[in-house]
Amino acid sequence: MNKSQPKLMDMMRMKDIFMPHIEQIREHVYFSNEIGILHGDPQVFRMLIHQKPPFVINDHRLGFIVSGEGRVNFNLVDRHISAGTLIYLAPGTIINPISFSDDLEIFGFALFADFPMPFAQGQMPSAFNGQVRDFQLPASEADIQTARHIFDALWHLVHQPDYHRPTATSLVSAMMHHYDAIYRRHAEQLSASQSREQTIFDRFIQLVNQHCAAQHQISYYADRLCLTERYLSTVIRQTSGVTAKEWIDRALIVRIKVELMHTDKPVARIADDLNFPNPSFFSKYFKRLTGLTPGIFREG
């Protein structure tokens, strides 16, 4: 069996990992059906990353690093994260931890399905409305301190008997607005200084992560970016060393593996959902890129 398929790291899986150690880590972890909170301890974080990554998540996660550094692949792209970094991961994010320093310290929370989200449909701040699947942003000391103040208030609140949930929702809203302001400020600065080629590549990767399930052809992404297919292909290869078609294939294979491993859908239904012309073409495509048929991969 190919051991690199993403595994779902949801609320239930995290509870299974943490509960046997809860007496030792209680001061650094909080869990309910609504929210999970990680309060800094490097050992707690290592319990997660030692669970044979890569992982896929199905909830919103926000965090920030106060010490240490690491390398992580988020949604096909390698990132270096270090103290002073804000992190957001959207539902569907694929996470592949690579390496971390011993002093890595992260504060953050996950908003599970039962959490009462602070924004109505269509009113999410721009950083969280689906236009990006993840971001990692350098933040000033003042920005990190603000995030820490909001986080500490939330941590204190959830430990009160019968805590007031609308207050927790408001604190989450405050944190998301804080991240959104930094995200928009960073985007404005980046657009002013970034090369045209890098901007095209970043936008291409965002579009691939959002639309690969339905759109498999380079022509779609070229049209969305108002570029010729030839020019887009040249820019992507020169910028990343990987062809545009390979980026699309990578994202699509990850999506297929998640469907095979974490749903009971028949292969024919997955092929249809992911816009393949027929199950035979789907199976040949998957085997060509992974060396396994969908059925063998699922059974392994």
C-alpha cells in the first residue's frame, strides 16, 4: 500500500491521540465537540505530527508560533514557519510535516463542526471566504501580542463552568478579524513587490487547490488568469521547476486518495464526482500516477 495517503485528523482522531495522556497534558490542551485548543507545549504538538503524516483536516484552524521553527508542506507547497508566524488552515487542507526544532511552541485552535461560527454564509472575512486554503504570514511583535491576548481570553473562558458560548464566538470572531487585517495588509505589500511570474504561480496554485476536482485541464486555469496556455505553462515551469500539468495531477491525486480512504463511495461515483469521462479512464489515470488501481489502493 502507498503509505503517503492523507489521513483524516479530525476531532475524534485528535481525542483518541490525546485522551490516554490527558492528565499529563491537561494544562496545554482543551477539547469539546465545538473547539480544540493547543496551549503551547511542544510535546503535545509532537503527539500529532508523529501519527504518520500526511494529514487532511475538515475544520478551520488558526494558530501562531511563539518560538522555534519548522518546515511543512501545506497543499503541495513547502513552507518554512518560525516564531512570529500566523497560520490559517481551511477545511480540506493537506498537511505534511517535514521537520521541526525541539523548541517549537504553537498556540492555536480548531473550530469543529458543532462550533457556532461567528459569520453568516457569505459574510466571512476575505481571508476565510474560500479564496485561499491556507496562509502563513510573518507578523509583527505587536500583532502576535494581540493574537496572544485574544487567545488567552478564550483559553480562560472555556475553562469556566458553563462558560458563555456567545462570548467564545465573539473572541473567535475577533481573532479572525485580526488575522484578516494582517492577511490583507500582507497581500497589498506582496502585490507591490512580488514579481509578475511569482504572482501568477501563487494564483495558479490557489486555483488548482480550489478547482482541481472539476477542472483537470491547463486551459481552464489559463482562462481564469487571462493568459495563454503556452505562457502559463512556461511561467509555472520556470518559477517552480514543475510543469503546470504535474501540479494539477498532484492536487487531483491527493483529492482522489482522500475520497478512496475516507468515503464509502463506489469508484464509479468518485470518477463521476471528480469529472472523469468514465470509470475506466479514471482507473487508468490513477494507476499511471500511483502504480495502483483505485480498488487495490482502497483495500490496502
